[in-house]
Amino acid sequence: MRAFYERALVDPLIGFIFTDVAKLDLEAHLPKIASFWETVLLGAQTYRGGAFAVHAELNAKVELREAHFQRWLQLWSTTVDELFAGERAELAKAHAVRVGRAFHARLQGYATPAHGAVGPLIAVTQHGSGN
């Protein structure tokens, strides 16, 4: 995890999200994210959290775009490939793709800095004859 964050924190495309927007305290974050991946990869069942809400809050501050997710995946895959091999490494990369896609898709319906508060955007439409 530390190797990934060493890259991500200084990355020209996504580094600012961690440092300036999230103001990530890496030492506090590492045990949480390690627990997440232990649960996913090893079945440890130690992760008790909801990762999406944190990302929705970030999205309210700065729009998390597809390019941000793609870069995150690229850095993740590069780090995994450099440090690990085998079935669990492939699972780590595949799960990261699923999480990234799911988060990006869900965030498409959430408010961004231009729209205001966090939460699903609601479109009001009128149905019927209008009488």
C-alpha cells in the first residue's frame, strides 16, 4: 500500500486529490485501506467501512473524472505488478477495476462543485395532460 501511495501522492494527474482535496493522513489511512484489501484478497473480514461515501464527499469538492480513475488504476496495476505475481495479484488488479468502474458510475449521479451539495441529482419532470 505504501508503494502505491508514494506514487499516487506525487502523481501530476491525481496527486492533488490526495494532498490538497482529501488532505490524506497517510499513516491514519494505511491501516484502513490495508484492512479493505485484506478482506477482498484474503477473506479476512476485518474491513468495516463504506468507501463510497468518502469518494462522494471528494467528488463534491472536485469532480472525480474517468481520467482520474484510469490513472489510479494504472498506478495500482503498475505497483502490484512490480511487487507481486500470481493469482492474488491478478485478483487485486481485477477488483480495483471493478471498484473504480462502480465508483465512477455511481458518482455520475452525484453533485459536483458546480452543482453544490453532495447527493443524487434529481430531475423534476411533469407528466400527464397538465390540467
